[in-house]
Amino acid sequence: MKKIPTIIHQIWSDAKTPLPKHFNALCETWKNDYPEWEYILWNDQMMDKFIQEQYPQYWNIYSHFPYDVQRWDAIRYLILDKIGGMYIDVDYESLSPINKLIEDKTCCFALEPKSHCKVFKRPIDQVFNNAMMLSIPGHSFIRKVIKTVFRKETLDYEASKNLCVYNTTGPWMLIDLYCNLTIEEKKDIYLIPAQYVTPFDIPEARRVIMGEKSEELEQCLENAYALHYFWGSWK
């Protein structure tokens, strides 16, 4: 079985602003906890060059997405397809390496807390997003995602910014694709339990960002390897 390459990918569009200090501090936690892994922070120039050289057939759609965040979503799928490794949003903190969780896996996504199911208008009891993803190169599910993202229909989708992003390149698109997989296909995808990689829901993460400390919040971290702050700066 192929193993997930030991490479960490993060993205920051530096065309308008450099990486803020609070995000940089979080990025450093991944470098510190994974010293043997290669680390790549992708900027605009690197992302444009990558897709022009490796996926020129997608450049036209990529460059015409109405929202930058769609490009930032789409490029991460292409990076995992071509290079593989672990993609992590810059609002994620590493607490300890997840190597043991993923040692026999080929494609992984981070589940969100059960409380988030209420905001996803779908009859499901598990939700995940694209803030933390791991994959071997060329995984069949990542390729399904890419085919879905790079359709002309994606450019024609009309809705508010949030709905457009969620349904064309973001988590709702991912979850719909996953729900349509066969039982056998789902066996090849590991949905990492929230207690390990997403211990706080959005309200709890906000409390932590505001500096609150409590036994309740500490207990959430009991089994955690990573922590997502759900900063949502793209909104």
C-alpha cells in the first residue's frame, strides 16, 4: 500500500497582505512537530506556476473563478493529486504529530464536531471540510473532486458568496461526493474523528480566541493532536 508522502502544504495568498503574525505562529507549530517532513508554504506565484505547468487544461476555469477562495480551494486538491501529503489551513494548530493515526491510510479528512451537522442542510450525521486533508498522489476520490470542481457549471453557479464557495469548491461539494460513493469506496477514505483533530466547534473556538480558559475547554483537548480555530478570514 502506498503511504501518504511526508510533506506539509499550506497556502497563503500574498498578493495583498503578507502572512499575519498569528497565522505564522500557528504554521510554526507544524514545522516544529514534523521536523522530518518537508514543508511548503504556497504563495500566489507558486500556485499560478504550478497549475500552468502541471494542469494547463484547468487554467482557464481556475483563473475565471469569481472568488479567490475558490482558487485557494481548488489548488489544494491539485497539489494533493500531483504531490500528495498533508494540506493544512493556516488557522490550524498542531499539538502533536498524527503519524500513528495515518500510518496505514491513503486519503483522510478531518471530521467536524457533531454540533456542526445542524448548519449543513443535508440529511447526514457527519460533516468534514477541506481545512485538513491528507492523500497519496492520484487518489481516486481526490480525482473525483477535481473533475467536479473544474466543470464549466462551477463558473455558472449563481448564489451568495458563501453558498457558491461551499457548493462548488468547498465542504458541501466534498460531502455530497462522499455520500454518493459506494460502501467499498468509502472504506478507502479515513474520516479522522473530531476529538483528535477538531476538538472545538466554532463557538468554543471563538471562546479560546478571546482568551477564555476553563476546565470544559481543557477537557476538549484531552485526545487532541491538532486544533482548528475556524478563523474564516476568507469570508
